[in-house]
Amino acid sequence: MKFFIDTANLDEIREANDLGILDGVTTNPSLMAKEGITGKENILKHYVDICNIVDGDVSAEVISTDFAGMIKEGEALADLHDNIVVKIPMIKDGIKAIKYFTDKGIKTNCTLVFSPGQALLAAKAGATYLSPFVGRLDDISSDGLSLIAEIRDIYDNYMFETQILAASVRHTMHVIDCAKIGADVMTGPLSSITGLLKHPLTDIGLEKFLADYAKGNS
Ligand code: E4P
């Protein structure tokens, strides 16, 4: 399972990357705005800064919603760095744009996915990654994890190569449940990754080991 971090915060990206287990980064316009990154030039520079930290796929989202606009934006994003993955919304022109980029050998991440039918279309268009939003479905009393399981079944039935990138992961149990289902990738906040470290018995056990060592070696 690949681990991506879902943030545009460079310190958090560095912290996750320093663990040695980070495979990539996802961003979106809201995450960029949260970091105060505004204006086309600053946004493009920020993507390059992220790519210079992490040796893995970095999703950069287009703002256009029409085919021509998505192609122009996506090509400019892809030119920034080899690790850029063009993130495209699940809309009609988005599917056409994914097919276009697939044919050109440019990686894509189809975002804002909330149904198995949408997942099927994105795979048919050849998306590299598919981002079903687990947390946002849970937010409206729907079952985000069931969607991941349904898509896993569909993709396995036809051996689609599109990787299921469980997005809108909010906490450690989402990560673990997505891993059980067989999501190829998860993206979530730093806490959803570092939280996996925690167990009180680990802390108690280590404290005792160190205390016993100190007793015998003082
Ligand atoms: C996906 O790539 C999105 O950036 C993200 O995971 C959305 O998460 P949220 O629902 O917590 O905003």
C-alpha cells in the first residue's frame, strides 16, 4: 500500500518524508489556499518545492472545468516536474481530458469520486489513480469504506490498472480499513500516518526495557 500525504504544508511533507515511508503527495485548491499559496506563479512554484522534497507522485489539480482549459493547464503542470500527476475532476470533460493525457503518457488522478459508476468511467479512460473520498461520504452518513470495497471488486473483475487512491482519509482506522480492503494507495493528513505508531503497550514496554537496562548497567 502506498502512503501519500494530503497537504500543501511543506513542514508536514518534510516530517512525513523523513520517516522514509512516504510515496507521494496529494494537494487540492483548498489545501493550497489553507497554506496561503495564491496566484498562478506561486502555486506552480509550490508544486516544484513539493516535488523537490518527495521522490514520488505529486498530484496537482487543474482549476478549469472545460476540456481545452484542462488540457492547457494539465500540460503546463506536467511540464513542471517528472513527478507531477495531473489531478482532474470527475466530470464529462474531465473524462475526456484523462483519456487525452493517458494517450500522451501523462499520469492522472481522477478526483471527487463518490460512486462505482464514476470509478468505472475513470478506469475506462485510463486514469493512473482514482480518488474516492472516504471521509466526505462518512460526513453525510454514507459508507465511504463500502465504496472502496465496491471499486476494488469492479477493478479486480476486469484487471483495470487504475490504482485506487483512498482519499479524504481522516484517521488511522480509515487507513487500516482501506488496507484490509486492498486500496492501492491512501492519502490523509500527517496525523493519520503518525497515529499508526501509537500503542500504549509499546510505550510501557520500552520504558521497562530501558529501566531494566539502566539497573544492570549503572
Ligand atoms: C483528495 O485528494 C483530497 O485532496 C482530499 O483527500 C480531500 O480530503 P477532505 O475531505 O478531508 O478535505
